[in-house]
Amino acid sequence: MTPPFRQCALKQSVAAGAKLHRFPKDVMDAAFKESTALYAELSEKNPRWKKIYEDYIKFRADENMWFRFAEAGFDDFMQAQKL
């Protein structure tokens, strides 16, 4: 079975010397702030969007709680392993 493209591309990029970094927190904060403002603007203009987005916000909050305690702990553990 061929591995997914993103895995091959990532391995090739790193093997070629690419240095990978996470986006800095200030960049992520700014992107979150701007996207939230955009979604609020869309909610004002489009009632269908507003309904979907309100439902999504509730879902996201529940999922975020789950991931913070279940998935994030496992991810932290696995990242510390020597695989």
C-alpha cells in the first residue's frame, strides 16, 4: 500500500533539508481573531450561515474539551516516544 501523499512529501522535504516550524502563537492568535471576525460578519449577512455556524460553535466547544483531555494527552505522550 502506498503511503498518503502528505507523508511522502513531508519525508522528502525533511530529507532534502527543509526545516519545519509551527506557526508562532501570535500568528495563530491573529488568524483566529480575523477568522472569528469574518464568521461574525457572515452571520450578520446570511441567516443560513449563522444557523450552521452557531451549531458548529457548540460542537467545536465540546470537541475541544474532549481533545484537550483525551487526544492531546495521548499526542503529547506519543511525541515523546522514540519511534
